[in-house]
Amino acid sequence: MPSVMPSRIPHPIQRVALCNGIALGSVKEWDFLFSFYVNITKKEEERGSRLIPAMCCSKEPWILNRFMAYVVTVNPNPFNKTNVIEAVAASEVGQYVAKDFLLNNWAAVWERYGPESVDALVWVIGRTVSTDLQVMELQWFLESVLEEHQKIAAHAKLQAIKTENLKNKERIARMTEWLWKNT
């Protein structure tokens, strides 16, 4: 693997180049980029925020889990709030990995990020639910881990997610019907 430093890739194509390198590469390429990430200082915060989405392009769930575990338990960088978990959840593979990670590591995530991050984390978890049963299961989980005032906000967010899921189902049904008629 060539040792091209991420800062030497032209800025306009850096995100795409790094993401594709990680998505198509192996753990070796991911570890290479990760070595840059772990050495970022507060002054280089912007560079770190550009590396996060690229490292989340991995197609390997265990790598994404390792990354989230690192930022929750080890990462000394104060600039990293929940953006790594949110970035992992933004990918097709990562959305389910992030949900499982949050459900299985809620106490550590809560300790690391505190109550102010609940809104973003509920959204991360909620994006993966698509059925009423999944929404109910998520509500039961959140009922057991949140304080009363947070439960109200989480419930409202889950209702919004449920409404959005219903709209998406209707859109998909219309598109499917149109495809059947027109192909």
C-alpha cells in the first residue's frame, strides 16, 4: 500500500478518494487511516472530522464496531462527540451496526457523551426501525434507560420516525405499482 498521507490528496476529491479506499480496501488500509486519526490534536480538528466519514465507509461490521468502541472508551479527543456513531449509522452497513452497538453499550455511551447527546443517539437508533413492532421494542428499551423528561422527547422523535416510515412505505408501494404498470 502506498503511504500517501491524506493531507496530500487534493481537497475536492479527498472525501471520495478516502471513502473508496476504505470501502474497497482491507483492514490494512483502514488501520493506515486510523493511525492518522488517533494522532490528531485539537488544532487539527477539521482534518479529523474529514477522516471520520472515510473510516465509516468500511463494509466490515467488526471494523465499524471497533471504531465506535474506540471513540467511546479510549479516544482522548474532546472534539469527537457522537459524530463517529452518527457517521457509522449513515452507511447502509453501519446503520444496523450502530444500532446494535448503542443498544449493547448504552451505559458506556451515556457515560462518555452524557444526557445532551440523547436526541442524536435516539435518531441514530430510530433510523433503523421500520415496523411498528421495532418502534415498540425501541420504546421499551428507552423507557428503561432514560430519565422522565428525556422519555418524552424520545417518544416524540420515535413517533416522527414512525410517521416517516409510513410515508416511505407508501412511496415504495406507489413506485412498485408504477414499475409493474410501466415495465
